[in-house]
Amino acid sequence: PHYLSDWTDGFKRKRQVIPAVLFLYFACLAPAVSFGTIASEITNGSIGVVEFLLGSGMAGMMYSIFSGQPMAFLAPTGLTLAFTSGL
């Protein structure tokens, strides 16, 4: 079941939550930018940094809402890049 405290605790303990959110923001941003740049070169600009950022952001939001783990780390990996280059 979904407990209300899972969603409200983040607003009560700002001194713990804000550094964690900032860390995860930059931890997810760095691979998306680096793999997006490489994918842009491989696909001749069809898939680039913007698409990787949007994909990572939407996947992260959907995962956090439906899984009940809002602080999960989601990022593109080398396998994602290998699959994209194989297309």
C-alpha cells in the first residue's frame, strides 16, 4: 500500500532532502549529457542531448510515481548507447 508519510516526509526534513535531490539531479544529468553527445554523433543528430535529457527525466518521474521510490537513480548506460548505435 501507499503510505502518506512516504510522500510527506520529504517536505518535513528539508535539510536532508535538498542535498540528496541536488546530488541525484547532477548524477543523472552528467551521463545523459555525455551519452547524448555521443549518440548525436552516431545518429547524425537524430538523437541528441535534449532527447536523452527528456527521456531520462520522464522515465525518472514515471518510475518515482509508480514504484514508490522517488529517490531512485536512473540514467542511461553504455548498453543504451550500444543499442542506439545498432539501430
